[in-house]
Amino acid sequence: MGCGALAGLIMAGYSLFTARGTSTLAVPPEDVALVNQQPISRSDYLLQLQTLYGVDLAHATAAQRRKVLDDMIREELFVQRGKELDVASSDPDVRAAMVGSVELEIAADALTSQPSEAQLHAYYEAHRPRYASEGIVTLRDHVFAAGESGAGSPSVKAIDEEFYFAAKIHMGESLFDAARKLPDGGVSDPIVRPDGIHVLHMIKNEKPVAFDFAAARDRVLSDYRNEAIGHLRTGDEAFLRKRANVLIADDVL
Amino acid sequence: MVRITFILAAWAFIVAAVLARSSYIEARLLRADPASIPGDAMLSGFGRERGAVLFEGHCAICHGDAGRGDSRRGIPDLTDDDWLYGSGSVSSIEQIIKYGIRSYHPRGWNIASMPAYATVQASARDGRIPSLSPGNIRDLAEFLVREQGLHADDAAAARGAALFSGAAGCYDCHAPDAKGDSAIGAPNLTDRITLYGDGSRESMAMSIAYGRHGMCPAWVRRLAPAGIREAAIYVYSLSHTAGAE
């Protein structure tokens, strides 16, 4: 019984004095320094060494190691001082950076969970119109000046193998909407526009082709994750508001 | 009663000894220069064994059980010696696992994101990147085919070269010689190692037209520092013979 108690005490003492976040006696092995118990990560130190001097630990001189460590300690000291001074309450750049960082943290956390194939399939089915190739048109836009009643040669505007989105920008929405319905070789009815009467001659209309799931999976995954991040951010904000004590002056709203 | 007490005490000592040994080796693993670990049989073996478990639980779902990836999904093969990000060293891999790629973590590899040239806004980050026409995209694909040493239409490849080093802005990430930049994760387009698709004109055109935004999560808040290092050692081992360095 005495031996068991002794073993238990040894294990408890070991855990107490080496558990992360509680050590006051030594720098944890994953860190290179503690600044007021705030760790400076060893892997970040190595990265900084590589970034600043282009060397790994084995090839860094003592002066280089000292410089990088001093810089990182200085940064930590000033960050801690910034918290003491509550700089976030007055510096708009710090506030913006903090908001951005918290939003990024929410997103980064969301991304560690991988959706299942079934979830991705369901998302793909629910948003199928998004996952198609961009259509391509080649057409001629014959423009007759208003009032000529067909006399005289029209001006001809060529749309040569453009994606749908580009053709829409160049032609305008109403003309493009008429054009996209035309088959190869098709000719539109006259379309009256402020700049004249348009007759569209479709030479080739390659309509969007839906991607199968395999081809679209990359984008489906990206969209699924972005939507999940949006939900999380909304949820986090709702949670923060709910637990916060927000008082609003009577005359504001 | 005495015998049971003795057995329990002995068992407690054994467990304590095992835990203490693991903690000791783990501490040595963390304090070691990452570059030296592959040459240390004890540390690398310890790291590989533990890293394999972590890989199976967190990474295999994308990278596959053997780490061979999937070009249909843009998942890189971790068993070859082609590294898109960094140098493929233990510390480079460790940084990727820790902070991710396009992971939204501020310290992640977030710069490289392939624009979607067949959309009205090719890049959400840089409005100067123009949209391209279908012909432009075909020409760029032909240029890349030529750069890979394959038979290509010379005229189309020449037009593609002009786009690559000019209006399309490809040189900015992929370097003027199209050999990529591992400092930002822009792939070498002159080799035949493809992250997406089968290297055909069609798959290259698909990447140019619709962009690519593969992602590796940041595990810094989900895995302990020791776990991240162990996973890095395991991933490193997938592309290196055991213990040799």
C-alpha cells in the first residue's frame, strides 16, 4: 500500500510540474522561451531563423540565433504591453487586425473537419447550376440605324468566340439574353435598342455543359467549406452578442 | 492482500516508467534540430510510429492511407520528392501541418491561389488579373505542352508564351521560366508532375479556366506540438527510405 501511494505521488508530481501551461520551472520542450509564461514556439523560431538568415538551426551562428530570439522576445513583450495598455480600444489598425484574426481563427477551426462524400454530393445536387462550363458564343450583331427601314448597310459587330460572361458585358444584358437562346445558325427577331435595330446571327453557340461530380468536386468542396465558415461566423457572432451585455443609448435608434 | 498491493505497485511503477520514457523521448524529439531527426534512428523511429497513427486519424482521409494522394481531387502525392511548398524537410512539412495551406490561418501558406480565367473576376484577390478568352486559354495550354517537351502547335504556343509572360500574369507566380516557386506554392509547369488531372491539354485548360484552390487545414489548435512533429516525421518518411539521411 505504501509503495502504491509512493508511485501515485511520483506520477502526480511529474504531471504537475511538466504539464503544458503549468510549468514554472523549465521551458517546455516545444518552446524556446517563456516570456511571462507566454511561450515562444520552437518551430516558429526555426522558421524565423530560416526566413531572416536562410539557415537552419545547425548552420546558424550564435549571433544569428541570439538576434532572432531577441526579436521574438521583444515582439512578445510589446504584445503583452499592448494588452496592458489596451491598445485595441484606441488603435483602429489593431482593432481591424484583431477582428480579422478572430474571423480567420473561426474559419481555420472549421476547416479541420472534412465533409463526407455524401455531404458533398448532397451539396452538389442542391447547387447543380453552379457547376457547369462557361458557355461560348461566336455571333454577328447587325445594327441598323433607326429610321432607315432596312435601307443601307448595317454596321456589323463581331463577337468571336467569347465566354458568355464576356459577351454579356460587350453586348449588354438584353441583347445577350436574346442571343443565348439562338441555336447555331439561328437569327434573332429585330431588337430595338436606343442605338439602333439589332439583328443577331448566331454562328456557334456552345452552351454550358454541366460538370459531373468528379470534375466539379474541387469547387464543390471549396463552396461547401466557405458556406460552413459563413455559418460558423454568423453563429459565433450570435453567440457573442447573446452573452454580451450591450447597452444602447435611447436616442440612437 | 500484500501480494495484490505488491502487484498493483509494480504495475504503477511500470506504467510510470513507460510514460516517463515516452515523455523523455518526446521532449528530445521536440528539442532536436528537425534536420537531424531523420539521421537519428531512435527519434525517427519513435516519431514515425506515433506519426503514422496521427496520419491515419487526420490526414489519410484526403491523402490516402499510403499518402499517394489523388490527382482527380488535387491531393498531392506525399511519397514522391516533388514539393510544392517549401523544401520537403521535416521543418517545412511541420510548418505546413501546423499552419496549413489556404487554411485561413494567418501564418498559413495563403498566397498562391490559381485564378479562374474563364470568369468575370479571375482573381478575388487581385483585380488586375484579366479574364481570358477561350482561345487565349487554349494557347496557354499549348504553350505549357511545348514547355513540357511534347509536340505542340508552334503558333498557338507562341501566342501562349506571350500571354504567359504578359497580359495573363502567369509569370508572376510561376516564374518567367514557368518552373514555379516553392516559396509561395506555385507549381513547376515544365515537368510532367500534375497535381490536378492527367496532364492533358483539357485538364490544363480546366485548371486555367476555373482555377484551383486546394486546401490543407491548420492543425495548430487540434494537435499538440509533439503530435505535429511526429506527423511531420512520418510524412517525411513516406518520401525517404527509412533512417537514411
